[in-house]
Amino acid sequence: MDELLKICRRDSRSSRPGYIFVILAAILWAMSGSASKFLFQSGLSPFQLVQLRTTLAVTTLFIWLLIRQPGLLKISRKDLIFFFLLGISLASAQFTYLYAISKLQVAAAILLQYLAPVFIALYTALFARKKLRTSTVAAIIGAVSGCYLVVGAYSMDIFNMNRLGIFSGLVSAVAFAWYSVQSEYSMRSYKPWTVVFYALLFASIIWNIFHPPLEAFMHSYSSASWWRIIFIGVFGTILPFGFYNSGINLIGSTHASITATLEPIAAAFIAYFFLNEIMEPWQITGAVLVITSIALLQLRQKST
């Protein structure tokens, strides 16, 4: 992964590697969302899953970095508070997203979280004092609108959905936006994997305080459930957040968050190939809209 990132950085004229990283993250997150829904239907609570997810992820990543690149575990003491706050945002984003999935349809939860590009754009314009290009604004509108169509929100009875689930999904969008913006800032000084590790470390600590320490590990699960838990911990957490942060490092948090709206498209295609779920014309239109929006971003970057 790190070697791949080095190769990508050599080609500073192209932003394509950054988009590839985020696309890979979106695909893995899409698969993780479906696995999470299955576990909730099996009786696992969002509190238990987020504890399992963060604890497994940070333990695995710690062992991997300690063996392969121990230098990435070193940070300045003065940055501990920053990483603690970053961990809070990650812990919040993961729990509220999982809680929204437990209360709503997976598609609705995904849609709410992918309002994050809007919040990132607002932060960039209001607080970072950066003027957004017209093409970026158009891409945000196109990506969010496309996401709305892909998840079939036009046929959902939104007003009768679980209100706490809707609120949780919106909080997830804000927390994910904050994580994205602050990760971009932190990678001015640290490598993407360092940022991911410490965000996961503090997220894990938080969810072993707010939920009884390691309580989720003390239950008996079926082998199928354990495989899904491990999948979510490694392929739904470590790898996608590593890919996502590497993408942010190359194309910025605004463009990365817009590109990540490919997640519902990935989920729809997975359902099509493995569950024989047919995409409706409006969903196909939404997928084209999201892909067009991402292409617009990349073409705009190449022309500058």
C-alpha cells in the first residue's frame, strides 16, 4: 500500500491515483454496510459492532505497523489532543452510521451520510475562506442528487421513517465531514497510515469506555457472524480508511468526499450481481450522474 502511494506521488501531474484510492474505499464500505445489516438482524447491537470494529481494526493495524513500519507509530506529544479529537469524530461517524443502518434501510443511511460533501463545502467556504470553483459546486450537487436517485430515495416514505435514525444519519454526515477535513490537515505533518491508526486508537478507547470494556467480545457468535465481523474490522475499516486518507492526501477532502458517493453505486451493483436486484431507470440515471460529477472533478483538476 505504501509503495503504491509512493509510486502515485511520483506522478504529481495526475490526480487519478487519488480517485482510485477513494473508489476502492467506497467499494469496501459498500460491502461492509451490507454485512453490518446482517449482523444487526442476527441480534448484534450498534454499540457492540462499533466496539468490535474499532478494537479489531486498531489491534490488527498496530501489529502490522509494528512489524513493517514502526516509524509510522511515532507522533509528537503536542498532537495527542488533536488525534484524540479526530478519534472522537471517527468514533461518532462510525457509531451514528451503524445506528442509522439499524433503524433505517441501508440505502437511506448511506444517503444521509453522503451529505458529507455538502458540509465539507460549507466548512471550506465559511471557515477555511476558500472559494469553491463552479465545477466543484456542480459536482457536489450532481453527486448528492445522483446518490439520492441511486438509493431509490424517491420511493421511500421519508416522513414516516424512524426520526432517531434520520437524526443519527445526519450526525454521521457531519462527523464524517469533520473527520475528512481534519485528516487532510493532519497529513501535512503525518503519513496517512499514522493518521488512520491514531484516529482508530482513540475511537477504540472511546467505545471501550462508553460501552463496557470488551463486552462485545464476550458473546458467542456463529462462524458466519465472526467472518463478517472480521471482514468489517479489516476490509470495512482498516483498508478503506487507509485508502480514503491516501486519497485525501492526493486530491483533498472535498473531492475525496464527492468521489466516495460511489459507495451506494457499488452497493447497487453488488446487489445486482449477487442478489439479482434490478436497478430501476432512475437508479441508473443517478449512477451516471455521480460518475459524471466525479469525471468533472478530475477533468477540472487536470486542466489547472
